[in-house]
Amino acid sequence: MALRQASKSIGIWILALAGSTSSVGFAQVTGPASLGYRLTMLGKDAFGISVLQAGDVFSIKTPGILGVLPTQHSVCPMAYRDGALQKPSGFCVAVERSFSAYFQPGLKVHFTKLDVNLKKGRIDVSITACDACNKTEPASYYRSEVDFEFEKGYLETAKPEAVKATIAQVFALDVGGEAQSTATGGLVLNSPSPAPPVPAPVPVIHLTLPSTYVNAQTSDQLQLNADNSFSLQEAGQTYRGTFAATGNTLKLNISGGPETTATIQGSNLTDGSGQTWVLREQNAPGSAAANVLQNQDVIKMVKAGLDDTLIIAKISSSKCQFDTSTDALIQLKQSGVSAAVLKAIVSAK
């Protein structure tokens, strides 16, 4: 059953910005009209979300854009700068974990909002999946936002063609792919020839962090931490690095070593050799083991913005089980832990 709810503000917004009063003259890039884009207006009817006025259709070129369901009040904006798409905020991803999906390259979307901020040198583009173009059933209307960041002052004199070339690195204009509303409120693809179906967004499989997996064949252990770091004990050796989960694939980047992958299957993992890693049951909140302070707990407090004095007091009043190896201390430092807190960690009993 399709989700049929949108936020009250969903629709088309065109921002008319005043030109620059400096000696360079008026800004050439002021909004969607100056870039030649036609925005899509979405609205609600008796059946839920629908396209009131169709605009241009774009095809996603860059992977990693995270969309959320229209029932959510916020999205997870991604910044595009220096030719690369930055990851969305980890906090936002965690909050929206049950309502999000990654937009895959080739998926077609509408531009529903385009804000030009000359002062900040930024163009914010809001997008919504073109379910009619993608032949997605039931319709999802996943939405997201990509913020294109330029050097300060660039947009005030930049030619629209140059700015469009940057946006085209992420979104390719699908010429002839405009979706128009029919008299019955349905959507048809206005294209010279039928387009092949494009896969719907791949659901995000979110891992419960921190978590420990045990190899069912060898009893080796894999520890995944909340800061996307891991430690692997395998064949008597300890390996460390970072990990990322995309779809049902877990990628482990070993420090100074190769990248390896595993498939997420329910609560377990399957590595490249076909061996199964079983999720070890976590201690229930309030149990003695759950109250032991560990490295990832300190990192959580630091990222939450807690004061050093408060963190040190927490360490002093808690049972601690810190990893104080050289690699672990370096990892803590890189995660923003101060020297004073590091000293308290090393000194903790």
C-alpha cells in the first residue's frame, strides 16, 4: 500500500534573489529560471501525494544519496564540493534509519526546490523520486537534498552554463523524460520510446552498534563500533580499520591492508569464503556488563558535545574496560577526544 502523506510545505518554491550591488554587476545565477530548470510541483489530493505540475526529470549519476520517506519532517542533506559527494550526517542517518533508502545511479528524480544563496556560495537542490518514470510500485516519493558548495563570490559572476555543468556531475537532465499528469490524476511517461525499468531505491540495512560477531567455524571475533571503526581477531592476529554498510554489503577497510566484504543476512554476516559470523547477544541495558565504560562510549560523549570535565567525571565514577593500545589511542585522538580525557582513560582502573 503506497504511502500517501507529504509535509505541508511540499511543492515548488522559487527563490528570487536580489542582484549583487558590487562593481561586478548583477548576479547571473538567481534561481531555477536562470539555470533553465523547470521545477516539479507536488501536492496532495484525495489519494495522497500527486504531481500537480510536472517539470524536468533528472537521472542520478553519483551513488550515496540517501532519501527518506515523505512522512518524515526532515531529510539528510549531502554536500557536493570539490567534485565529491560528502556523506550525510551520521546523526541524521541514525534518526531516519527506519525510513530511509539509498538512491541508486540511474534512478530518475524531480527537482522540487532550488535555493540559491549568493552570500554562502551554495545552491540547495531538493529532489523527489519520479516513481512514474522509474515504474516504482507502490509509489514511494522518497526525497532528499544535495547542497552544491562553491567558492565564496563565485556565484555572483558565474555563468549559468558553468554552474549547470557542476550540477550535471550529480544529476543528468533526462531530455524528453517529462512526466505529465493525465486527466484522471495518473502519471504517464512522455518519452519517444518506453524507458527500461529502473530499480527502486535499495533499502538501507542498519546495523546495531556496537556489536560483536563470532565466526561459527573458528570462534574468531569481529567488533563493530559506533564510530564506524572495527577490530578483528582472526587466526591469532588483531586487525583494525573502518567499515561502511551499503545495502546488504558490509565493507571492511583494514588499516594498511586490503578491503574485504561481507554480506548482511538478517542478524548474521557471511564472508567472502562463505563462512558465517553470528551476532553475539548483547547484554541487556542495566546489566553489569552494559554499565562498563568502553572506548566507544567516550567517543559517543565527545561527539554529543559533552564537556571534558563531565566526561572525566563519568570515567572516574564508572567501571572501565578501555583499550589503551597505541592504535586505539590514536583512533580516540582522531575521533576528537582531548588530551585530558585520553589521560583519564589511560589512568582509569
